[in-house]
Amino acid sequence: MQAIMETLFDIVYLSTVITLGVKMLRGAKTKQHRLYGVMAVVLGCGDAFHLVPRAVALCTTGLANYTAALGIGKLITSVTMTVFYLLLYYVWRERYGVQGKQGLTAAVWALAAARVILCLCPQNAWTSAQPPLSWGIWRNIPFAILGLVVIVLFFSRTRGGKDPSFRFLWLTIVLSFGFYIPVVLFADAVPAVGALMIPKTCAYVWTVAIGYLDMKRSAEK
């Protein structure tokens, strides 16, 4: 039952975010919506590298026989999620006409680069059945800081109803990290915690939907 339900959920998720991303790329009239479309496609395609092998494993011989494929998929997903937040930062710049702020941009790139470099370190043991928790924490520190920066940036621009279309974007990111961090810290010891990836995934769908609906509203004006 888990194999069927999880596989169906993943199919719906990947189909939704990639479809919305492609629609945005085809229908975007502004740079911010094109960036958002790229962001959605990167999210879906990147997650597919992990979710597709997982679905195959669950529906065939089990996760233990797909350790290497799942590990490599996690690595790819970790990198593409970093790109996702980097693109979201540029959506923020485009949407609010932000100029300058070279120091902030440099900090965002530095966090993204640190995250990718840490992900590529062999000490992560991605293809091992028991990768070290310590490296799972280390590589997620710059990622969490990057997420926090994006949360603050969007919250500061949307509080007080200043941008109704994007007023909950910061919240979707808070929720995604709120569900993700316990998985990083406790999923190995308490496998049931891994179920938090479902609401985390739903939060990302909400993130993508916000951009898509904003594009549709803009086209109707």
C-alpha cells in the first residue's frame, strides 16, 4: 500500500510542478515569471532524480537494493534545490525592482556555492547505506541560512498587504524548512519522521502555484 500511495503522490507532484513550470515558460510576459517557470522546472526535474528511483525501488525489490541510485538522486536533488532558491532570489529582485545590493547578492551566491561544495564532498557517502548524519547537518547549514535570507526578503516586501499575490510566499518556505529539518536530524533514528516530506512537498507545490497564479492574473489585466 505504501508503494502505491507514495508513487501516486510523487507522480502527481512531479507532473504538477513541471507542468506549471512549462506553462509559465510558454506564457510568461515578464522576466520574473520566466525565472519562476525555470525555477519550477528545476524543482520538478531535480526531485525526479530521487523520487523516480525511490518509486521503482518501492514497487520492485525494495529500497535496500537501490542504495546507490537513491544516494546519487539525493545529491542531484540537493544541488537543484540550491539552484531553486538562487533563482527565487532573482525573482525577488525582478519583482520589486531591486537595484544594487551587491553585498547581498554576493552573500547569496556564497551560501549557494558553500552548499554545493559541501554536497560534493566525498565524506557525504551518498551511495552508502548509512551516510554520516554529521555531513547531513553540515551541508544543510548554508542551505538553511539561504532559505532564511529568502524568507526575510519576501516577508519584508509583503507584510502589511503590500503584495497580496505573494503575501504567503515567505510562509511556504518557512513550512518547507520546518518539515525538512526534522527529517534531516531524526529520520534515520525514527523512520516515521520521514513522512514529513509529504507536507514539505505540498509546501513547494504551493510556492510554485503562487507564481503561476500571479502570472495568470497579470495576463488578465
